[in-house]
Amino acid sequence: MDRETVEKITKLKEEKDVVILAHYYVDGEVQEIADFVGDSYYLAKQATKVKQKNILFCGVTFMGESAKILNPDKKVYMADDTADCPMAHMADVDKIRQVREEYPDVAVICYVNSTAEIKAESDVCVTSSNALKIVKELPNEHIYFIPDYNLAHYISELVPEKKFIFNDGFCHVHKSIHSEDIEAAKNAHPEALVLAHPECTADTLKLADFIGSTSEIIDYATSSDCKEFIICTEMGVFFELMQKNPDKKFYSVGHRQFCPNMKKVRIEKVIEKLENMTDEVLLDDEIREKANAPLVRMLELAGK
Ligand code: 13P
Ligand code: SF4
């Protein structure tokens, strides 16, 4: 990016007391000017530590909402307020209440990719980097894991002593990474290791050498002695992978590794938001307070 644009963004951030948080799936040039870039767990934690009065979130709605829920006194703005994760809506409040009646000991575990309303009905939030740890920590035998079926299924196999009740949510981006695409990539690059996000289907995960969150995939590739990797998650991670590992090779598994919502967050929109400070995340007080408890519990359990 040219120096003039970087200087303009730096000046606007200082003048307006803004910190920029960005997820690994947004465009490389947005990651470049962000103050903090990470996976959804890192960003939720970071949002509780920043000093600035205003947070500009470069990601999808549930990420900005989580930052606001955890920081009611700060103003949180979305770089693009139409960038929404479809999976965040794939759970149902009435169904949660019904499951609670049926299984009185149930823990409702809510993947952070969920709306504030769904979080408000849940016992604890998790992200892909801490779900296993948190499920193991909980005393409850029954686990209702919402909204993502694939992450729930992956964790359930690692914790066979728990009884999982599944929900049928999914990420369309990860679901469309098919095992045949990976087989083809493995044939083309036989030395490469397969690194996959747990939102992928079980068929895909079976072929993976490593399964982890976006940050965990980047860390794994960076510390590995292997020089080639087949990456099974959204293509935005290639930016950080290549920055950190200029001597290694990273292969995609086709054209579908593209989250259309994350890709709405363009550098022009970031500049426009810094200039006009519109699209503030606003939440109903009662929902915010109820949704805060499971997020705080996640930060406590994951940090143990
Ligand atoms: P991470 O928690 O790995 O950042 O994943 C978020 C996400 O949206 C995956 O599709
Ligand atoms: Fe949602 Fe999937 Fe996009 Fe992640 S990649 S934000 S889960 S649609």
C-alpha cells in the first residue's frame, strides 16, 4: 500500500482515538493497516485490553457484537455493517429452551459465530481454538453445541465421555471444501501437509494432518519443518502465511475458499468509516448483559 494512504489512516486513527481489529479472512491490505490481526478468540480477548475509546472492526457482525458486549463503554464500529456470517443465525432460541427442558443438566455451548440473541440464551461461548478445552472443563454430561454441526462433531469425537446434542448449522465456505479437492491437491503436491479448520466436514478433516483455528493453522505452518502445505480454510490466511514464511509454499484447494462477507471489508470502506464514524454496533441492554456472561466465562475457562 502507498505511504500516503498509510499516513492518512494513521492520522485518522490518532485524531479519532480508534484501534483497528481485523480477522485473518479480510483482504491483505486491510490486515496490513490493522493494529491487531488474529483469529476470533484473539480478537475477543484483545478487545478487552485496548486503550482507545473506539474500535473499528474489520470482520463480520458477530465479531463486532462480541467486542461491544465485552466493552459496553466503548464504541464499536463495523468497517462494513452488511458483512454478516450466515452461520451466526443458524440456531433457534425456542429449540435451545426445548433442549433445556428435555435435558436439565445440559450445557448450552455457543460457538462465538452466533448472534447476540443466541449467545444470550447460552451457558458458555467457545471458539475453534478453545472449544475442546472448555468442553472438557465443564462438569455437564449433556452438551448442546450450537450453531456449527461440523465443529461440534469434531469435538464430540475427542470427548467421547460427553453426550452431544447436535444442531445443523454450517459454514458454507468450509463445507464446500470437498475431500476430492484435497485428494487432487495431495496428488499434485505429495510432500505437502494438509492443514484444516474444524468447520470443514468430517470427510475433509479425515484427510488433515493438522486441525486448528486460523491462528493455529498459521502457527503450525510457521513452526513446522515441512516446506509445503495444503490449506483448507478461507483464503485470507494466505496473506499472513506468506508474510511469515516467504520460503514455504501454500496451496489452495480450489476457488471456493472465499467468504463473500469477509471480503466486503475493503480498504476504501475502512478509510470512509474512519472519516465518518458511522455503523456503530448497538445492542439492546438486556441482550447485551445476558450475552456477556457466556463470553466472560469463555475468557475465564480458556485462560485457565
Ligand atoms: P477462527 O476462530 O479460526 O478465527 O474462525 C472464525 C471463522 O469465522 C471461521 O470461519
Ligand atoms: Fe462465517 Fe464461514 Fe465466513 Fe467464517 S468463513 S465468517 S464461518 S461464513
